[in-house]
Amino acid sequence: MDYWKPNATVAAVVEQDGRFLMVEETTREGLRLNQPSGHLDPGETLAQAVVREALEETAHHVEPTACVGVYMSRYRYEPTDTDVTYLRFAFACRVIQADPERRLDRGIVRAVWLSADEIRAASAVHRSPVVMQAIDDYLAGRRYPLDLIYTHSSCVYTYV
């Protein structure tokens, strides 16, 4: 029997002056558009993961202010028979400061501020099928308190 589990990911929905902080990244399917996002690493909370991913991918320090939603999607890549289910936790975040000297994560071409209409118009190159859903939910006012997500202390590593 195979063991199946979804991949836990986070995404930062960062809006400032009507524009959203997005990344253009290279993938095996070509250049794609996404929110700053990535996988949950061992020993971190979901909120810590979104802060880390936003910094690594955009060189912006952010602070999560609310949960926007939890999204599940499936990725199938036929040539290699890859079949992965993602469980994405999207957080509304505010920019604390940019770090223009910081190098972006490998594969990230650039961070860019786009309007919701510009993002919607680029739907053919969204990295995930839930990119626009998270923005639409954010624009609809969906905000849930951060304490909606409870992390037991056994999940968080303490480095001494």
C-alpha cells in the first residue's frame, strides 16, 4: 500500500496601494506567475514559513496579519507521471520593509507588483490554479484570525 499525503505550502497575499506582490519564476513548464509561496519546512509554523518564503522570493520582510483561506489543488505532469496534491495556506501580509540588496531565491526571475486585473489577465501562466482564488478571497474581505491555526509545540524546533 502506498502512503499518500498532501504537500503543505504557504502563500503570501501582499497588497499595497491596490497592487499585489507577485513573483515570476522559472519552472519546467516555463515562466510562471505566483504569490510568494513555498513548502512548509520542518520545525517551523505556517506563519513562520510564509515570512521566510516572502523574504526568500521577494526580498521583502512581511508580517502575516490574517489567514485568507486554505486551498487544495492537484498538480499532474504527464511526462514523468508526477501527481501531487497541495494544501495551501494563504496569509494576508503587510510589508515591513524591502531589502534591495538581498538576492532572490534560485528560480525566481523577479518580484513584481501587479493589479488584480493584471494578475487575472495572466491566468494562463499562473503557477497554481488557486493563485487568483486567494486574491479574489482577499478582495472579498475574507480574513480569519491567525490563531485559527494552532501549532502544537512538538512541531516547532528550538535551536540552542
